[in-house]
Amino acid sequence: ILGYKVISSLLEAFVNAAANAFYKQANNYDKLILQLMPEDESLPTENIYQTLLNATCFVASLSDGKAMLLAEKIGFK
């Protein structure tokens, strides 16, 4: 059950940050979240679908350990 909560919190953080960046409404928290992604991930992209797909693919590609570390960085307890 913990794994589902971790993935859920990561998806919420990264998808919201990506969408806000796409619509040019990113706040400082969103910018910090997006800085946690590798530089080869390009967010935002030319359309919202691709932007959200890239964010979700990034979260899906995380190992269990990396997901836990990132979740702790964004405040998941």
C-alpha cells in the first residue's frame, strides 16, 4: 500500500508541475519539482498531451528506491 501512495504523490507533484509549466503558471515549487527530472527530459513540450506523457513516463521509469528518495524530497512521509 505504501508503494501506491508514493507513486500517487509523485504523479500528483510531477503532473501538476508539468501542466503548470506548460500553461506558464509554474510557481517556485513547480520549478523545483521539475528540476528533479533529468536534463534530457524536456518539459514542457509543444502540446499538453506530450508534456503530461513525459511526466508520467518519468515517474513510471523510477526504481522503487529512487521513487522513495524522490518522494521524501518532495515531503512524502
